Amino acid sequence: MQVKSFENIAWKSVAHIVLFLFALAAVLPFVLLVSASFTDNQTAVAQGFAFIPKKFSLDAYNYVVREWRTVGRAYSMTFIVTVGGTLLSLAVTCLFAYAISQRDMPGRNLLTLLVIFPMLFNGGLVSTYYVWSSVFHIKNTIWALILPNLLMSAFNVILMRNYFQTTISPNILEAARIDGIGELKLFLAIVLPLSAPIVATIGLMGALAYWNDWTNGLYYLTERGGGHLYTIQLVLNSINENINYLSNNSQLATAAATQNLPSTTIRMALAVLGLLPILLAYPFFQKHFVKGITLGGVKE
Amino acid sequence: MVVFAREHPLTRVKSAVLFTRVDISIFGICPERGSAMTAIKKARRYMPFYIMALPGLIYLLCNNYLPMAGIVIAFKHLNFQKGIFGSDWAGFDNFKFLFASNNAFRITRNTILYNLAFLVIGTTLAIALAILMSEVQGKIASRLYQSLILLPFLISWVIVNYLVNAFLAADSGLINNSIIKPMGKAPIMWYNSKQYWPFILVICSTWKSIGYSMIIYLSSIMSISQDYYEAATIDGASKFQQVKQITVPLIKPAMITLTILSIGRIFYSDFGLFYQVPRNSGPLYSVTQTIDVYVYNALMRNSDFGMSSAAGVYQSIVGFVLIISANALISKISKDNALF
């Protein structure tokens, strides 16, 4: 018994040490970013960033507050796109998944196949880009941030269909139908409330995808025509693109051109603003999020 | 049936649940339904569901199926004035150009080798962490570790770009200032030195995704019955033996499925990782450019629709073959885990 408990303690200690180190490695970059954003810019350039600011300064945040028109607009665009996109995406996904969860519906297998096939084969970026920009003309409109790719994920449709099929008893539906409830009302009043856990999980995943998305803006918004639609991610991305452009074309990097670019600590402060809402909300959605991952990882 | 249909709406549902078995049997002999129901009647009964599926169906057509038709772009000399179908045919010219250049080999090699590295390192680490996590008994400690290790998974690659830059920036970066300079060496121009990037990219990818795969394996470990471990303890098996003889064999199905799935997707790379983290820096292309980044750069930077779409179609077709083969392999090993 003595040996056993010693072994247990050894295992537990190793587990705690290793996990602690990994948790630390996961968090340290964030600490560095926040510390960088509170560092005096000249000190940062001369002596570099550190996990604790070498010379504390609020300059970067003062700049952000002065330029709040740009930052605030990007923030509100992010919120509009996230909320609007998530709601629209949930509506389309739930309705489609509910339809293909009807076991005897003629054409059900065809509809299911139509959802799954794009997971295996796709037209590629070029033709997707061509279709959205030259057929549907969504370039430099808000739809560019909502429609392409994100609106309905095949994976979520299948997860939701499985949920409807396994947890909603057909008997309840049949009984309600006998009572003469219309299908849409039945779905909204009975099926959706019973499916609250999966709707919350998929909505959460969707919201995170919209919040974090920068590719749609990269493809379908141009700085000139669509700059006013930039979300916070796109503002961060476009700052980088401009810096890269100048450093790759150094003859263009005149004093005037570089002056317009935010200094290194301001960039770090903007990045902090880009992830702050997620960090603040994380403790509240962590549980749902983990559930969503296990739902997706283990196929039913 | 008729009786509780007239009852109060709240009690109705409840009683309906209790009596449904009876209801259906009554309904089953109803002459309107049953065998006499024609296809048209059935379709009409399902009309509301077709309408519900319509928005999703339209979206699939616009977002997925129309672009599939757009694959012809790869076989055309695309001219925007003439549109896709008015443009001149190019045959396999675009593909010839692509494969005649060094690019095709380079981007294929990068995509496949990085995916293999992510797969081996990611899977090993995720399983090791999941096993250790299952040893942590305290609820709070376990939740805390999980949340923190999962944190990087929540943020976008744009933000990761900034985080990495705080370490690697030539002037203000932490590594040059706090490690390289004190050693008396010249600062390293990270974004111009390609020899470091295979390591940097593997670290970044693992850092961001390890929490996700750890949680998947942890849920698989948690579903193992405690009885096995208790029996093994009574038999005097050591912890290490238990892990080797019980845990690993029992999470093997999950491991095999996930591995085969990743092999099926080995031709696809995470655009964000390879585009954002190296900051699309030209000197690094030979070790950082994957198929997805190449397609993007050819399309958006050089407006080279021919090369870009040829590379995209090459990816789609080989990717499709790989996914189908991977799935065939899964269903051979265990039918339940097959995707379709």
C-alpha cells in the first residue's frame, strides 16, 4: 500500500507540473502582448518588450481613445457582423437540419448528400471568389462579411440533425400534429426549446467564427471601397499588410508614409482590444465551448 | 384524442406525450393515411419541410455548387469582359505552366510535410496531456488547466500574428532583446531567415490547437469504465502499466479515426497559420508557402487566374481522392467510425 500511494503521488505531481507548464506556455504570449501595449514606445524600440513593462506608459491607449472614431467603428462592425451573422446562420442551419431530420421525407437523402458533398470536394478559392464577386456582387458590402463560407457549416447541420433525431421523440411531434399545430409553429414552440443545448453550442461556435473571421474581408473588401466596413480583425490585418508592403518596397518607405502607420506599441494595444471581449466572455461560455468540441469530436 | 385536443394548451402536450402510442395506432387505420396515400399527398404533407430547407438549399447552390461549375476557369484564359463562358479555352495550359514551374513541387511538399509534422507531434502531445489531465482529481484545477490550454484556440490567426511578432520583431521583439543580445550575438532578422520557420510554424500550430485535440482525447478517456482501473489496481498493476494496457488500447479507435481524417485532409493547409504568422514574407516563401497561400497570392497579388485556379483544382481533386480513400480505409477498420 505504501508503494502504491507513493506512485500515485508521483503521477499526480508529474501531471500537475506538466500541465502547469503547458498552461503557462498558453498564457505567456498574452501576458507579453498586454505588457507590450503598456510599454513606452521609445523604450520598446530601444530595449524590447518584456513580460513586465520596462517603462510603463498609457500612450498607446491614449492614442486609441483619441482615434476612437476608427476603432469604435471597427468594434461596432464586429458586433453587427457577429450578432447578425450568428442569428442568420442559426436560422438557416436549424431549419435545414430540422427538415433533413424528418425520417420519411421524400428527397431527404438527396438533401443530406448535398450538404455533405462540399465537405469532400469544393470549387476552390478562385471560382468561389468569382461567383461571390462577379455573379452576386457582394464586394464591399456588408454581405461580404456574412455570406461566404460562414453562413451554414455542413458539419453543424449534421450535428444538429443528429441531435433532432436522437433527442426529439417523434411521438411528441406526432401528437402535436394531431392537435393541428402548423409545422413551423411546432418547430418554434416545441422542437427549438427542447434543443436549446445544441442551439446554444452551435450558436456559440458560429459567433466565435464570425468574431474571428478576417478572410472574407481579405477577399471581398478593398481598403478604399470597403474600409468603412472593416471589423477589428480587418483593421489589425490591414495595418500589417501596409507595414509589409512598405518593408518589401523600401524605396517607398519615406518618412511621410511610415508616419501614418501606428507605432509598435499602438499596434499591440489594438491587438489587445481585438481579443479583450473574448477573454472577458470566456469564463462564461467555457463550459458550452468544451461541450461543443466533444460533440464535434466524437461522431455519433 | 379528440378529447384532449380541446383541453388547455399546456396540459395538451403533456397528455399527448402520454398517449401517443395509442394515438398513432388510431391514426394508422385512418383511411386518409396508410397505404392509400399517394406520392403527391406525401410530398404535400412534407411541403412545410421543403420550404424550411429552401434557404439552406439556395445557400448551398450559391456558395458551394456554383463554384464547382466555376472549375472550368482552370481550363480557360479568363477574360473578365467576356465572362467565364465567353473566355477562350486553354486546355491544360494552366496546369502545364504550374507544373513546369518549381512552385507545384514546393507547395505540395510544404503542405504535406507540415501536415505530417502537425499530425505526429500534435497527436502525441494531445494524448499525453489528456492522460495527465485525467490524473488530476481536483475539479477546479482540472477546469483551470483545460481552460488555459484551450485559450489559444479561441483567437484568430491575425491576433496570433501580433503575439508572435511581440517575440520575433527585429527591433522590439522579446527574443532578440532578452536572449540574443545578452548572449552578445547580432539580432536575428526572423522574418528574413527561413531556416527557423519550420520550427516556428510547428510550435505555433501546436500551441493553438493542442487544447482542442486534448479535450477530444480526454472525453474519450473519460468514457472508459473505472472498473478496469480498479481491477488492474487490485491485480497490482502500476500506473504506467494501466496507461499502456488499458487507456491507450481503449482510445485507439478515436486515435485511428482522427489520424485517418487528418491524412484525408493532408492536401489542405490552414491558410491563417501560413499566411498570417510568417506575415506573407517573400524571403520565407520556400519554406512557408502551402497550396492555399499560393492560390491566394496568385489570385489576389498577381491576378493570375490561370495559375491560381489550376493550383486550386489540383488541390480539390487530389484532396477529394485522398478523403474518399481515407474514408474507405476507416470503414474497413471500423464501420461505425466511417464518415459516410
